[in-house]
Amino acid sequence: DERDAESLLRSWGTSEAFLDWYWRTTCIAIMNVPLEQCSAAALLQFFRLLAGRSDVEIGLPGIGLGDLFVPGAVRAIEAAGGRVVTHARVANIDLTEEGVHGVRMDDGTAFRADRCVVALPPAELLDALPGALAASPWFARFTRFRPSPYLSVYLWFDRRLEGESFWANVWSPDT
């Protein structure tokens, strides 16, 4: 994990062209980070899982993943007595060593809860935690996370395009 994937591949004599054409594109697509920021161990562990397999298939949904998974998830959470709140900003999480007690929103609304799913980037999560807890060794390690300069664009066409089942924009320094 201390070594990045790019330097490892270079040490193995991987050509510049193959680094650009294959490894940079694959690393972004699979690991969501540029090759030079990816742990060599993480990338190779993924490829170890694929090595020697011929039964790997890529699934491409016919609709956006939010449209595919969110309605069923909301129904299941609400059927179990939970509540899903969207388009709301968490100001702080009432959390102690004993567990979650609730959350307070930007507008002052408070929700009591024994459990919650927090979908925040690590830095924003630290801002929402009580100060002492955010500084604790377990949460303090979240300061090491760095945002990844990664953008995915999904295009949905009004009809099936013939010819290829999968297209990707291959990495280049200009894009």
C-alpha cells in the first residue's frame, strides 16, 4: 500500500503507451483514482481476483442506478419504520461513544434515531461530528482522505446503438 501503482508498473518495464492506453483508463474505471494515486496493492488485488477467469461479465443497467435501486430501498426502509430524508443538509450528528442519538439539520429540525446512514464525504462528516469525537483516533484518520479528480458521464440514448456493447473514453493527458 505504500507504493503507487504507476511506479510499480514502471519498475516492471510497462511501456508508456500501455500505461496510458490500458492502465490509466482501467485504474480510473475500477478504482476511481488516477494510477499515480492508486495503491499498487489495491489495484493488483483487484486484478488477482480476475486473473485466469473467463466467466467475468460486465452488467450495464437499462436505467440510471438511482432509478433502479432507490425506490425499492426507500420502500424497505419505510416499511421497517425508518424515514428517508432527501434534499436536506445535516448540521451535526448527535453521536457519542455509546452510539447515534440523532441528527440536526441546517434548518434546525432534529431527528431522533438509533441508527442512521450518513452519505457525506469524510471531511464533511468530521464537520458534522461533535469536536471531541471528530478528534478521536478512529475519526481523526478521516483527514487523510483526499478527493479524487474523477468524473463519470453516463449517456442514455433513446434507442439501442448497434455494433458495440461497451464504449469507454480512453485516458489521455488532454481529457
